[in-house]
Amino acid sequence: MINVDRALRNSIRTGKVLLGSSQALNAGISEQAKLLIYATDCPLAMSSQLDDLDVPIYSYPSGGRELGSACGKPFYVAALAIIEPGESDIMALLREIRGVENE
């Protein structure tokens, strides 16, 4: 199991990440996103739209304030899109999403 918070910060520092639910939705629609992440308190209408996209989704286990903090930001982040993971192992979340255990 990876440290999601550390992987997020590393991905933001070395890769390309779009913060915010509108940007995440647009990246998912345009198929630029490799992974979408949303907070537990992301508005239901938005999380439903994100769930309907053909992009892997990870539900962050805390709220938007904590997701923002995990991203190193001083503000609420309801959702984000990983475009390029950079030097992060954030894409290892795909194994968790698909139910494959790390060895």
C-alpha cells in the first residue's frame, strides 16, 4: 500500500496535476487524465459525473480540506486529475482500485 499523501505531493512537484473538480471533469472528458481522485465530501453531482467517465477513480478517504493539505495547498480540493504522474508512484493506486495486492 502506498502513502497517497506523499505520492500526491511528489506528483504535483514532478508531474502534471490539475486541481479542482471542473478541471478534473474536463480532463476526464477529454481523456487527458490517467487517474481522477475526489474527496469524500465532493458534491454528489460532481462525483457522479466523474464516476461516469471512462477513467480510473480513487476516492480519497478524507474530505476536501485534507485532500488540499495532502496536495500541499492551503485550500479545499474536491477533486483532481493526474495527467502525468512524474516521479511519483501515484499510479500504483490503479492496482488498489483493481484489487491487486502489492507484493
